[in-house]
Amino acid sequence: MLTGPVYIEGAEPGDMLEVRILDVALRSEYGVNSVWPKGGDLPDAVTTAESFVYRYNRKKQTASFKEGIDIPIRPFMGVMAVSPPAEKGRVSSIPPSFYGGNLDLKHLVKGTTLYLPVSVKGALFTTGDCHAAQGNGEISGVAIEASLTLTAKFIVHKDKHIGHVRAETPTHFIAIGLDPDLSKAMKNAATEAVSFIKEELGFTFNEALSIASTGVDFEVTQTVDQTLGVHAMIPKSIFTNKQFVYWKS
């Protein structure tokens, strides 16, 4: 279920939209995860469909469907996107793309910023697919599907064009690679990470590749949304002669 589109005043094609995630609040006391035959990453191993109701412990900030299991709650929106270019026509909300979408990136929590390339007037921001918690990979096919409220601040950057979605936390830059083939998604994530380090932080291509190989972690975002995802976690702490100013949530 998605909400939108939200028209962003002043956003034009070629701009960059900065989405500051000010808060992601739980709206209920439980969420649900499911497994089903032919779903997720083990489609032939599941013989019976089953759903698990995760009750929240707000004091501990955990979720559990049975005694002895506590999953840390880290609410985020599985889908955050701007409209694709008009020439792409009507597109599915299931696979993510360069304009964002069903990224299922668990780091998009309160305090993180998402950067999206604007392709149409007003950007037309859409969000949904609420998750209370998710592991990298989302291997059953879904996370703890939840009811959430997103509070976000939109900033239009006229002087900054990007070709692909990216993100930033107080401690990391995040480059994202997408493709129906996981190995190609990995290559795309590597390309995006090296390009970011080179273009945004001022290194040569070879220097950036070396930094990405020695100091950057590449993680499988999700493998269940037709277009698969790999994200690169670029630590700000490794760039010791640079100062990064980041907004405080």
C-alpha cells in the first residue's frame, strides 16, 4: 500500500530531491511476517504458508512472535520514490530503480537522508511498504510488515544533478546498485560507490577503487523484488582530513 504522489513545489527535471527522514513512528502494537510456497529466496523449501504476528515491546524496542526471540525494532519505509520519467509510462511499484521505489533498504530509518533524481515537475514523491524491522536480503519475501507514520522534510537542490538514488546517515554514505542479476547489481553498486568517492570526495578513479576495496562494506539489500539490490556502506570516519556537516534529527 502506497501514499502519494506528493507534489514538491519548485522541483523540476534535473534537480535533486533531498528527503530528510525526521521520524518513522509505529502506529500499532504489532506487525506481521509471512512465508509461503514459491515465495522468497527458498521457494521450493516452503511447503505450507504461515504468518507470524510480531508483538512490539516498546520499552525494549523489540518485536517477537514467541518467547525467546527479540528482534530490534528499526522502522523504515520500504518504498520511497519520485516519479520515473514520463516516457517510461506506467511502471510497477514492485521493482526499484534509479528513481528509488521498493528499495527495502533497512538503513532508511529516522535520521537518514535519501537523495533522488527528479524527472518530472513536482517530483511526485510516493512512499509506503512500512516495515518495523528487516534483515538484509529480506529472504522470506517480506519484512515485519507494519503500520507506520513517516515525517519527512523535502529540500530541492537546483545545482545538483544525480543519475541514481543514494542515501546518507550520520556515519555513512550509501551507494546503491540495482539489477535483476545479483552479480550485476553488485557491479553497479561498486560503480556507484567508486564514482561517489571520486566525484564527491575528490580522489582519482584508482584511489577511489582502492578505498572501496579496503574500507567499504557491500551488503545485499534485498533479493525478492524482481530487481535486486546491493548497497555500499561508505564510512565517513575513514576520510580523516574531511569534515562532513550533517543535520541533526
